[in-house]
Amino acid sequence: MKIVKRILLAVVTICVLFLGIIYFLGYKLNIYLVPPSPQKYVQVALNNMDELGLFTDSKEWVETKKNTIQETSNAKDYAETIPNLKKAIKVAGGKHSFIEDEENMSKKSIEEYVKPKAEVENDILVLTIPAFTGSDKEAEEYTTILETALHKKIYKSVIVDLCGNTGGDMAPMILGLSAILPDGKLFSYVDKNNDLEPVTLKSGELNSNISTIKISDNKKIKKVPIAILIDSNTGSSGELTALCFKGIPNVKFFGSDSAGYTSANQSVYLYDGSTLQITSAFVKDRTNKIYKNVPINPDVRTNNSKSSAIEWIKSQLK
């Protein structure tokens, strides 16, 4: 009997410890014993912003946290707290941070998947790279269109048109273009402690995210002039895709300054399904230049980026 009692006591102790851990730390995994109150919901969101946000060592953030807690102290539901949290996340993470609540997610669900385009014009392969938000199947198709064009079409140079690319999932963009990117470090993330996390390409795979996309042909296309087109609407993952080409000798950038969302967001899921997109890292390119939500500057500033790129390509092929 003593052995049975000891076993039961041990089981009860383990259960109590487990429940205690869930109660105090479960929010980190979005696990709760009971639905959190609106006030607990706010505290969880602020704790995550505090931990991940790039600008949480400022006096403004201390005041913002305090004010957010006060202003939501009488909130009756989660939705009532969202406007305050939207203000707070901008202070914690900067302009690239935001909350995907029910309204944002409804808009996102109706966004149409746009395929990239690949056309050869006068021996120049013109690749039009739109923003990407879609399913795994669509990501595979997106990547394949670009990969196939680079390996199957006949051309002497490449234009990568990222104008208007506002971002989304960068993996299909980068992997689709991997034939004209050298293997190795593409760029690095830099967090608020100055710790680096490199994003690398090797044999048609990215180390960074997370992608299940596989490249069927890893052969590199070398020694062709590559023009990158950017504009004020090239943002977020569109900008990170462009930065993969910085520092490569046969590459030149044309157009106008990009949107200036050169940073990485980390997703944190809240109890009601809303998602915190908290900016947790800036970006360092292969030349060691750090971008802190600032635009990428073109090598050639022009209102007609494609024409200017063609003229440069012609000069390189003489």
C-alpha cells in the first residue's frame, strides 16, 4: 500500500507541477487552462512585444505598456483591446509591426494569388516577381515557373522586376531565382542583442524558414548580367529578395528607393486567433551593410527602370 500511495503522490505532484507550468508559462505556447480575461489577453500580448520587439528598451515603450494596461482595464472582450494593442505594437517593433485581427485576416483571405511571369525580349529574360501569399501548391507552382524559365529559356541576360512586390512569403521568390544566386549566405538577421542569424542557400534549399519547396534543377546560371528593378512599392519580403542580390559583381539595381520595410517579423498567436507580427530583427546584406527599416537605394535612379536596365545590359554584352 505504501508503494501505491507513493506512486499516487508522485503522480499528483507531477500533475500539479504540470498544471502550474501551463498556468504561468502556457501563454508562450498559446495554451490556457481557462480562457484568459481581456486584461490577461493584453498582458500576454504586451509580454510578447516586450520580449521580441526591437525598440522595447525605450522610455516610450515603458509609458506605452503602462498606458495600454490602464486603457484596457475595463475592456469587456478581446476585440475592445485591439485598437490599443495596435498602437503598442508600433512602439515595440516599429512601422513594420502589426496585428492581424479578424478584419485583417478577412481581407487576406480574399487576396488573389498572382503568378510570376517569364518572357524573353531581345535575348533578355524578364522575370516579373509579384508578392506571394498562397497555398503550398501555389508556392510550388510560383517557384517552378521561375526555375523552369531560368533553365529552359534561351537568353543572354536577366531582368528581375520586383517593382510593386509588397512582400509575403519570400521562399518561393528566392528559391525560384536560386539559379542566379550563389550558394552560401544571402543575408543575415540582426536582433536587438546584435546576434546574427544567417539566411543561406544551398543546393536549392533555404535554411531560414522553413520551406518545403524543393528545387528540381540546382544548376547555376553564371556570368550573365542581372538587373534588379525596385520602386517605392517594393517592400518587406520583396526587399529581402532584392537584398539577396546585393554585392554580386554582375548585378545592378535600377529604379527608385524601396519602401523601407527591411526587417523581419516574428508571428505570435493570441487566444482568439489574432496574430502579432512583431519586428524582431533588422537585416545585414552580404556586404555587411545593415538595413534598419530603411529603403534599398538603386545604383541607377530612374523613372524608367526597365529601359535603363536594357541600356546597361547592352553595354555589358558588347
